[in-house]
Amino acid sequence: MTDAQESGRLSTHVLDTARGRPAAGLRITLDRLEGDRRERVAEAITNADGRTDAPLLPPERFRPGLYELTFYAGDYLRAAGTALPEPPFLDRIPVRFGMEAGHYHVPLLLSPFGYSTYRGS
């Protein structure tokens, strides 16, 4: 294992900005992309704090490359009782990003009609 693999990891959390609280119960998937290939490497549901119980990509499974997080916002918003149009404006939110080494934290700030993300710490 290289130093980059040993030092890398990925975490996330989701905040429901329309309600002013963590987005508990939101499904998240993580895929590694390589050319035309897509490999599912993790799947999780956010806890009461809007975070996953463990890193989505712990150091022992980290590999530099291109990844895509998918946040299942429509399912979460419906389950939370949010009135949504059909089809909803936001349903699945893909966030594609590259990782080299280090800790990557990719949070999502979510409302029914908008979202933002960034590389956090």
C-alpha cells in the first residue's frame, strides 16, 4: 500500500437547510469511475447527525481516482413529508470529483429546490 492510499479517506454529511437540521435517513452511494467502468464501492444511510456511521471510503480501501457520490434527495424529501412536484426538481444528486491523497469531506447542503457542495475539512 502506498502512502497516498494509507492517508486517504472520504466522509460526507448532509444538512437539510429548509428545515435547519441534519438530513437523517438519506441514502448515499459511492462509485469509482475508470473510463467507461463504474464500480460501486460504498452505500450508506445518514444517521441522526446527517453523517454516515463510518467513512464512505476508509484508508484501507482508498485509491486515488475519479469518484461519484449520489445523494437520493427525492426519496429523503418525500419521506420527510416535503410536498414535491412530480417529477421533483431534485431527485438524485450526483457529485463527481477526483481524489489524490488526504482526507476528503464532501458535504451537501440540501433544500427541495437547490443544493450546494464543497470540499470540506
